[in-house]
Amino acid sequence: MAFPTPPHFSSIESALTSLFGDGVTIKQTDRLSGGDINEAYALTLSDNSRIFMKSNTKANAGFFTAEAHGLNVIAQTNTIQTPRILCSGCSEDGRGYAFLLLEFIDRKRPISNYWETFAHQLAAMHKAPAADFVPQGKFGFYQNNYIGAGAQCNTPHEKWIPFFRDCRLEPQFETASSYFDTAELAEITRLLDNLEDYLVEPEHPSLLHGDLWSGNFLTGNDGKAWLIDPAAYVGHAEADIAMTELFGGFSPDFYAAYEESAPMQPGYPQRRDLYNLYHLLNHLNLFGGAYLSSVKRIIKKYIR
């Protein structure tokens, strides 16, 4: 399968000309709130249409190509909406920034069965064929990407548990090693060496959003949930569900409807914290020691 890369431009001006025609310029720029990594803007164009722009330094241009690939593969499942990618680019003038242009989503009132529909669509994405996204294995992805601003390794593996050990927990623990004393490092080694005692292989590989918390979906112009800001890869669907429960959780209606569409394997509640250990370690490495106590609590839970 070919994995399309969005068109890439050397300036916003050339991007707008190519996308919308000669004479189309930016009439108004409005800074939008949200997001810890990139700056976000609503651009009103001279024809009164609007587009969405993310920007960052040129050194972080990889964030945007990775995001575009993640949105593309989710869209290819034809299960749940994502914003349409317009282009990426790097300004070659003195301003020196990278950008990603997407369609602007006019948020509407949620439909009456919003959470149930969201759950059924996510379950459909998790059940969609995913083999094409991991050309040389069953779990992983065709390229590495990012989890927030952190690098995310997606080396293909034939089994889920070794993938989760090698590409999720081990790299994060290595980066965070200075936070732990000798005894704690020994406990971490025991945990990693015995993941098979705690996790299970999935019934089938699933395309995952990869960073599915409440800040990474929005209500689209159809009143349904749209996915944004993916850290996409192929893994165990319950890793996505675990992430939804990490920072406050979704509506109970969401979980009931997901269970109707894609029943969880027995024992999921006992595995949930281990999946979320990955995200807490990533937050520890990106944002500092406020997350250390949560990380240590989860390690102690499994190493008794």
C-alpha cells in the first residue's frame, strides 16, 4: 500500500496559491487555545473561507508529517471522521517555522447519542483490517512517529507483548532512569522481564489512535466525534480504551456502547494501569517529576 504524503510548500503564501488559486491571502489570523506543543490558529482567507493552521519550529517539522500520516491511515479505515489534510510546509524566509494546514472544523451541537456513536465508530476502527499499516510485522507501524513531543518507536513485531515492552515501556524507562534508585531499577527490570504475566495477546491487531484522551477529539460539523492529533500505530485495542480512562475518563455511555460493539477480553481492568504507565512515563519525561509518584505506584502494583 502507498502511504500518501501531503503536498509540501516553502511558504504559507505559496501553499495558499496552490490550494486556493491566485489572489487568495490571509485576511485575519486568530490564535486558538489548547495544546502544549504547537501553536494553533484559525486563518480567515480573503474569500472568507477558514482553515486551521498548526505551527512549530523548523526543527520540529517531523511532528506534522507524522500527524498527517496518522490522520491519513485513520481516514483510510472509513470508520470515523478526521480533519482533511491540506498541506505541510517549512517557511524558508527569515521567519523559519514549520506548519500544517487542515480543514477548519465548525463545531456543532453533539447529536443525542453522541457517546454511543463515538464508541461504535471507534470499535469499528479497531476492527478494521490493519495489516497494510505494518508491512513487515503485525504490531507497530510503517514509520516511527511521536507521542506528544516524545519520539515513539514503531519497529514491527510479530507479537503484541514484546512490542509493548521493546517499543513502549523500555524506551521511556531508559529516558527516565535518573528518577529511580538501584532497588527501583531492579523492580523495573523484573516488570519488563515478566510482562507476559500481566498482559495478553489481542484477538487481532487494531489500528490505534495512540493518544486518545479528551483533548484529542472534537465535535465536528456533523455533531459526531472527530479524531485529531493521533500517535497512530497498530496494537491492542484495549490500550486505546485505557488511555481514555487516564485523565478523567469519557461518559459511561461510551464504555457501555464500546463493550456492545467490541467486548473486552477478560481481565482488562487489571491490565489498564500497565498500558497507562507508558503515557505517565512519557509525561514524566516531557513535563517533569509531578508524574513520578503515579509511575512508582503502578510499578509497585505489579511488582509485589
